[in-house]
Amino acid sequence: MDYLEKDKQFQELKKFHDKLKFDCKDVKEAYDTLSRSIKAIQTESLENDKIVNLLKATVMDKQTTINIHLDTITSFKK
């Protein structure tokens, strides 16, 4: 009887081990997917930052040009 109990315990532990192994595999796959998503989002964020800085520079350049023209017009009116 002692061997049967040990065998039963062993089988239960083996099932538990297999379940843990499966769960660990699922967690690793989920982590890898999350990691890839984060890297993609970070790359997209860096590209967006570059675009925003370019647009800011373009707007500042245009605003500076407008200010120069306004100053010129103002100086002619005086």
C-alpha cells in the first residue's frame, strides 16, 4: 500500500509540475509579446518626437518670417 500511495503522490506531483511548466511557457510567451509591443511603441514614440520637433521648427521658422514682414510693414507705416 505504501508504494501505491507514493506512486499516487508522484503522479499528482508530475501533473502539478507539467501544469506549472505549461503556465511558465504561457507567461514567457506573453512576456515576449509584451516586450515586442513595448519596443514597437517606443520606436513609434521616438519617430513622433522627431516629427513634432520638425513641425515646431517649421512653425518657428514661419513665425519668424511673419514677424519680420510685420516689422517691415510697421516700419513703413511710421
